[in-house]
Amino acid sequence: MTTKNDLPGRFIVFEGIDGAGKSTQIRLLQEALQREGRRVYCTAEPTESVSGGLLRDALGGVSMRTTCELAAMFVLDRIFHNVNPVHGIEKMLAEGVDVICDRYYYSSMAYQGSDTDAEWVKSMNLNCPEIRKPDLCIFLDLTPEQSMARIEGGRVTKEIYETNERLTRVRNQFYRVFEELKGRDRIEIVDASRSIEEIHEEIVGLLQ
């Protein structure tokens, strides 16, 4: 008899411009899946590795990096994220664990892809044999104005991408990326301006 723990692990990615509520929805989905008897591993990019630390310093404005440097550093960190033999994505999925990831290659294609050669960024990620395609990408969609209102209401510091102009460019780039990946990746766009409960119910429905 097959139990839920014997089923293959699912790789679920959450994306969205800043302030979209990814952390809250990831936590709620984790709890819902665990109530069903699933094992769940939540992770994020940048990772907690050395490369991830360098990326966080750059995103926080502590160190200066060019857009191409950032794009390449994210690929390096993403490969580590997949193949890490201790708690990498591939290892967890092989053990039947559902992996929920806060940001993945869609963010690289949207954030760095809006500031440099988008095809180069896309090619590095999609053509790398050690970067796995997710089973599902959930994009929590907010307007830049809604995003800035949430950021300004709940943050002391901002990251380098957190301005209205840049968020507008990034959101538009996300939509271009999703159009290009239609038929290759399963991407679901969820209205993140609604209540936490409404958003969570829709997300759970996407996994049925």
C-alpha cells in the first residue's frame, strides 16, 4: 500500500516582487502539506552557503557587483542548491520530500534579466544540466505600488531592487519570462492583493 510519504517529492517554487507575501504563503502551504502526512523541506535563494552570503551582501548594498556578476553568482549558488549532498534539492526530492523554494531561476531572469542580456541569463539557467526544472511555480502578483506600500510599512532597510521604477521593470520582465516559458514550465499567477486566507486556498487548490 502506498502512503503519502512514499510518493515522489514535488518541487514547488514561489516567486513575486518584494512584499508579495511569499514567506507567509510558504509557511501556510508547508503546514497544510504536513497535515496531509507529507514531509516538507522549505528553502530559499540566495542559499545559506558562502556564495549565498556574497549575494546577500551585494543585494543589501554592502558590496558592489555588476549585474552580470550577480547573474553568474546566482547560477553558481543555484547549482550548489540543487546538488548539495546534505540537503540539496535533488537529494530531498529523491527521498520523497516536497521542496518549497522561495525564489529560483525565474527571479534571475526577471531581476538581472531586466538589467542585462536577458537571453544570456535565461540560457545560463535553463541549459545548465544541474539546475532542475520545478514542478510548479506560483507567482504572487502585486502591482509595484502595492509592493512599495508593504515594504515601507514593514521594513527598516531596503534592498537595491526596491524602488517603484525598478519593481515596475522587474514585474514586466517576469511576465515576459512567463510568456517565453509557456509550455515548458507550469506557472500559475495568483492575485496577492487579496486576504491571506483566500490566497492560501487558491494555492492549495493548485496542488490537488
